[in-house]
Amino acid sequence: MPAAALADAAQVTLSGLATGGLYAVLMLGVILVFQVSKNINFAYGQTGMVGVFLSYFLYAVAGIPVVAALLAGLALALLVASLTDRLIIRNIPAREGFDLVVTLGELLLLTSLAQLAFGTNAQSYLKLLTNWTTVRGGVFINANDILCLLLGIAVTLGGHIVLTRTSLGTSLRASAADAAIAKSAGINVLGLRTAVWTVSGLLAWVAASLFAARLSVNAFYMTPIVINVFIAGMIGGLDRYWPPMIAAFTIALYQSWAIYLFGEAAGTPAVFILVILLLSLVPKRYLEERHEARA
Amino acid sequence: MGFRSVLTCFGTGSLMVLAMLAVAGPAGAAGCNPNEKSPGVTATTVRLGATMPLTGSAAAGGLGAGAGAKAYYAMVNAAGGVHGHKIDFTLLDDEYSPAAAERQMRVLIERDHVFAIAGGEGTPNFLAVVPLIEREGVPAIGPYAPSSELGTMKTPHVFMTAVNYITEFAIMTRYVRESDYARSFSLVGVQGNVGDDAKAGMEQGIGNPSIKVDYIPEIPGTPDFTPIATQLRRENAEWTFLILTNTDTGELLEAMHRIGYNPRTAAWAGMNDPGYIKAFGPVSQDMIVAEETAALDSSDPLVQQFVTQFTKETERAPGKFEELGWVQAELVVKALQDAKALTRSCLMDSLEQIRDFKTGLLPPITFGPDRRQGVNAVGLVQIKGGKVVEIVPFRALD
Amino acid sequence: MRLVPDLAVPHRPFQRAAGRRHGALFSAVALTAAWLAIPVLLGQYEVFIAAQVMIYAVATLGLDIVYGRAGQLSLAHASFFGLGAYTAALSGPLGIPLWVQPELVVLLAIAGGIIVAVPTLRLSGLRLALVTLLFGELFDWAIDHSLALTGGSQGMTVAPMTIGPFNSQGTVDAYLLASIIALGATLLTRQLARSQLGRRMLAVRDSELASASLGVPIVHTKITAFILSAVFAGAAGWVYAYVVGFVSPTTFNLFASVYFLVAVILGGAGRITGAWLGSAYIVLVPEVFNLVGYPNLFPVLGGGVLIAIALFLPGGLVEGAALIRAQLGLHRR
């Protein structure tokens, strides 16, 4: 393989893994929420988007210092995430798919409110290291790529350690397995649940900020991203830990290569073929959502 | 993927539309009939309508153009209107969506019974309503909908002032060939007839079949532009031409920059926009951009007059989209004023008589009994710092 | 004292039955009068909108079968609607005669229903929603990438359906065509609700485990629900294309599927009147916002309404109306 082709291959792989790192950050939020409350939040990406858009608006339009703007955006993301649990998810009737339906409503609401409040133009966000690049063997290594990749790995390992090695993780798993028993054992199940939702807001905000630096901010930019994360979650299974986290990295890498080799038109069918193949090939027991409360 | 069709549905072609139009109705105006009954005209008003994207990802264009048109009509109405008729202008939101545009055009034609369609903004949304316009025989004046499918006698009711992308890219490429002796070109374009038109224009501008254009079609809404940037770097052309949404243009340039590929760039007229330059100026330095409407700081007295009048009407400074809406309205009013009577056939006749109409904001406009493309010229500007500098005034493809 | 209630009691069911019959008769007369009045009293555009409500009601009834009755959340419903619409649109250029088209739409919808249903049989919850969403995406992708045939994202014009003096793009003709299919779909759904299949669907929705233990053929029931839903949507799409005269992928994308879901839930899942009310909401409310000059507020309202209804009125408007009726009845007593 000629050096240039090798450099291109490394470039595509690096960017795919960096995107995968951010998918993993988002995925951890999705998994944690699913494990404590058995819910899927379709508005998950928008939770991060509104925070990032607010930060942009505050520092670029209102002229507030960047750090204060970032903190305000983070606060908004945390607030939206915790309110989604407290006001919406806790009150959902126990009916198949209502969590999806209600959060689809929230997605629509947040998207249109963001458009009304912040406008419809895409805006360039803070650089967050995207402007730091070094060349190694013809491969341009961007500091933001490395940051995203390392963050993804750190979050993946950190999440595993917290869930398996800490008392917090034990409480979480106990609440996930049986909330009533966990409560009788003295665990503040509802408090823990809201805390987890808030953490998911933090993760969404981190990923949304880094994606904004790599792309730009508008009301829609997180939606296709979060759909890819859900697809990875669907492939891996949200009641597990390692398979969905690995799927997050893999699906980003897979899409990058599909687009590089076959053009952007190949992106959608490539994922579709992967999902259908997996659904057809994996054993049935793998698809059973073991802890899913719905009949 | 996902919601990308909502993000944008930049155009692709439809031979079917043209096939339908061929059987749709009478072609061309059969002369002015002052006694004909036309809808939308009362003793005191003449009702005009347009659809533009007022919400969604392309709303900036529609909101700006809409404001420009409204300001012009307000000025005309304040001065007594046209032939004693005040202009009643209805602007509806088409969300930049072909389906929504079709629905709204029905509202204008079937519910509001407008006399004519005055302007418009966006190609896919306007192309969607052309069959309805032709079927109902409503004159449509000066929509901004660059497309090689419009501007001919296949769509006789549509009077175009927007240069199509074949001409725009041919003029731009010819300039690059002449000024830079460039020998290798790549193009990233929205998949469909927009990208195809740009490619055809580049090939025409290059004028040398041995020089190929490496064309990469794009679909809006990707989470990572690096694979496309890497493809471009592999081709390693001296010049990369872009015909994408503003957001995607900026994001692709950022990705190219990140992987160290910095060719010279040229883009369609959409990048000649303060919003784009504010967001993506740093990665777009020296980019050559087509100029379809005159620079707002031009010394042309007609342009200065527009800036003054618009500011007086609205108490704010105009942008490029406001300029576009204003000049669309100016052309409409000119045609109404010249019409022998306020009937549709007389309006068509009046439009066909327009020769070398100078607005200062667009290149001079000329229509004729067999001519529906009123403008065939663009200028070129270059992004320098936070603004654009004109490098070539309006020029036509000879 | 005992005599009075004893005499009164046997009469009350008859009175109620008679009351119901009168109520049904009154409703039928009122609906027929409204149906006749619309094209007579309203303008060209309003009649067109009424036809749209009826067409969307057919598609919403379809989603109600698979989601409201069988409990299978589908985000590909708009694609089935699109399948029918593009069949009509392409029939002209491909030279498919009119009399073949309804059969073709049904066959394609059955095939589409099976293609979506089979890989999703083992799934529920998020997986089911996402796989149906991916099917929807694939449909969009296929339209976008068959430029020469479909015009891609630009859309394509549909020649009207003409039979003698009938022209599907004429206002009253469109209204009639939509009425016929809406009436057919409503009667079919009513029949389904009373059939064994309809009851099986409800059983599968409420508990697959319990249904299986009672011998309900779960796979068969789910596939049938998907097929019926696809056929309803396909038929509605076919009429839609002929009435509107233009199709483009945005009418059939994910947002459109979400709006069908909004219609079902807002009206009241598993209820015919609910599907009609939901359809009226998704067609008429954007028109109202448009009329008052705030079209961009509709998505905000749409999102808010979806949340509010799901949280506070999970049975939808129909349940809300029943609650109000019960309240009023209580007060009368």
C-alpha cells in the first residue's frame, strides 16, 4: 500500500474513532438512564444542543465571558435532563412505547424552541482544540480528535469502574434490578434516578460541545448523531455495558469507512445492512431485553 | 441520515416535471387582452403572493427576501400604488420543503386568488410549484430559484432573473482558468441536479475535455466531514469548488483544514453572506464566490439609493437577502406599471417587453416573447478578512 | 314502594338502547349533512383541505391498527403512505393502467408490511422503533437515489386520475374520492374491532405472554397488523398523490411518521373516532397557525401537545370527551 493511501486510511480511522469516542460519551448517558429507569429519551441529543446553543448565544451575541456562558449552558443541559425525568418520565403511563412518544414530543418542542430563541442559522462554535494539529507520517493528528478519542475511552473505562467497583455502582445496579428491594435496603432510589438523569445531561452537554466544535451549532445538528448512538445501543443491547460501548466506536468507524470508500450516499444503506444482518444472525436470546419492564 | 431531509432538500432534477408541463397548458402569452377577467384585482388593490422559507434551516433567506419585498411594496403603496391600485402582498412559509411549498401555493392561487406570484426564494421549493403555476396560468416573476429547468419556454409563465448554476459555475471556472492557469479541479456538490449543473458548468468553463472534474456528491447532515475531506485530499486538486448549504460548506472547510488540505476554493453565491462569513470566515479566506446581486457598498448610485430607501422604510440596514427581495418587487412593480391593463395576459405581455431594465442590484434584465431567462451574468467576489471584495463586476458568458 | 323500581328497571335497558339508536341515527344524519354541506358551502381550498383530512384519517386508522390495537410502535408508517403515493406517481410514466393500480398498491403494501414485520417480530421497545425508523430512512434514501424515476428530493408531479368527466384533481371529485376511501377504511376498521382478529390484537398488545398461553398466534397476529396498517397507508397515499398532484419525500419522512403517531395518540389509540380527530388535528391545526401568521409555532404546539396528552390524557381526546360526558352525566344526576 503506498504511503499516501496508508496516511488516508489512518486519517479516516482516526476521525472515525474520534467520532466514536463522542458516541461512547453519549452512549454512557443512554445506558445509565436505561438501566435506572428503563426509558429511552429521544430528546437526549437536544438536551446537549440547547445547552450549547445557549452558551453560544451568551458569549457570541450577549457578550458574556466564555466561561460564564459555558457554565450557563451546562446548567441548562443539566436542568433539562433532570426535569425530563421529574416532570415527564416519572409521570408516563405504563404503556408500550409511551416513553418514546413523549420524548419525541420533547425533541420536537426543544428543536422548535431553540429555533425560535436562537435563530435558524448554523453558527461556528468554540474551537476546543480543533485548530491544533500536528503531522505524523502524513497523518494530520488534530488535538480535538485525540481529545474525543481519549474522552471516549476514559468515559468507557470510568463508567465500568463506577458501575462495578463502587458502592454508587452497586446502588445503581440494585435500583435497576428491583427498585422496591433497593428502597427497602435504604437506597434513595428516586434521588439516585434524578442524579443519573442529571449526569446523562452532563454527558450530552460534553458530547454536544465537542461535536459543535467539529461541526457547528444549529437546532438540528445533534439529531442524526443521537440516532446513530441509539442504533449502536440497539445493536449492543442497552441492558449490557461493553457491547453497546464497543458498538458506539465500531459504528462510527464503519460509517467513516463506508463514506470514504463508497461516497456519502452509502452511509444510510451501510448502517441498515449492518443492522438487518445482525438482527438476522444473532441468536434470539441476545435480542431479549432482559430487564425491560414492558411485557 | 435521520432528519436530514428536514435540514435541507437542496434540489435534484425532475424530468417528470417537464414531461408534465409539456402537456400542461398553453405556452407563451397570446398578447395583451385588457378585457380578460383576472383574479386578484379589485378597484383599489392588486393581490400578489409568494412562498419563501420563513422557518427551518433555510429561513434566513426567506425572512430577508420577504422583508425586502415588503419594504418595497410599502414604499410604492405610500406613493399611491400602481395605476391607483395598492399592492396587497401575501407571503407564506414554505419551510424550504417542496411539499409545503406546493400546499402553500395552492393557498395563494385557490384560496387567496392572487393575480401573480411575485418573487420567491429557494430552488427545490419553487420547482415543486411550477407545475401548479403553469397549470393555472399564473405569471411568476423573478423567483430566486437557480435551475437549468427554468428560464426557457418550457415554463412560459415563469420569468427568471436568477442565473442557473451551469452559467454561474462556467463563469467562475473560466475566471479561475484564465487568472490562475489552474489545471486540476474537484467539486463537492449536493447530490442531484444542483451538483450535476455545477459540474456541467465547470466543464464548460474549463473548455478542455482532457481536464476532468473530480466530483463528490454530498448529502446534507453528516456527523463527520473527514471522510469527504480525505477523499478530496487524495484527489489533491489545485481548486475545490463547492455547491453545498452554507453550514455544510463551512463544516467541510473546517474538516479539510483539520487534515491539512488547503486548496484554493470557489463557491456558489450563497457564501456571499455576512452570516456565513461571520461563522466560517477564518476557513474561507480568499475563497472566490459568485455574486448574483450587487455588493451593498457598491458605488453604483442605484445601489446606494436602495440602501437609503430600505433603511428609511425599515429603520435598519439591508442585507443581501433583503436586496434580493427588493429587486424582485421592483421588477414586479415595473411590469405592473408597464402593463396596458391589470389582466394576466397584459402582465405577461408587459414582462415580454422588458429590455435592458437596470436596477443596479441585478445585472440588466431583458425578456422577450421567447425569452424567459432575464439575466445571464454574475460577478465574482473574494472573501478577505470579514468581508467580500469585488474582483470581477457582473459579466456574461460570451 | 318496591313496585316502582321493579317496574322501572326492566324498561331502562330498552330506553337506553333506544336512546343509543336515536343517538346513532342523529350522528349519522348530522355527519351526512356536514359531508354534503362542505362542498356546497365552503370554498375550493377548504374543500381540498377537507379531502386531506379524510385521506390522512385513512392512514391514521392504519397506524392505529398496528400501534393502537396491536401495540407495535412503527416509525415507518409514512413510508407506506409514500409507497402508495409513488405508485400513483410512477404509474403514469411507467404506463400502468388505472384498473391495475389498486391491486398493485395492495400487493406492494402487503410485501412492504411483511418486509418490515418479519425482522421486527423478535423486537420490542427501542429496537422495534429504531428498525422501523431505519426502514423509513431506507425508503427516503431509495427515493432520493432514484432521480431519473422519482425526481429525488425534488419530488414529481402526478397526472390526475381521469375517468370520463371525473378528474381527481378537481375539487369536488377529489372530495368524493377521499370520501369513498375514508368511508371504506372506517367501516373495515369497525369490522376489525368486532372480529376475533381485532380481539387477538388487543390481547397481544396487553400481554404477549398471556396471549401465547391462551393460544393466540402472536406472529400471525403481528404480521397481519403490520400488513393491514401498510395497506391502509398505501391506499391513502395512492389517493393522496392523485388528489394533490405532487409527491416529494418530505411528505413521507420520519417527521411525517411522528405526526401520524401524534394523530393516533392525540385522538386516542385503538379508537376510530380518535384516528379521525387526530387526522383533523394534523391537517387543520397547521392551517390555523398559517392563517393567523405564526406557522412556526405549530411544531412547538405539536411537541407540547404530544407530551401533555401522553401524560395527562393517555386515552386521547376520545377519552377526554368521555370523561367530560361522564362529568356532565354526574351533574345531571
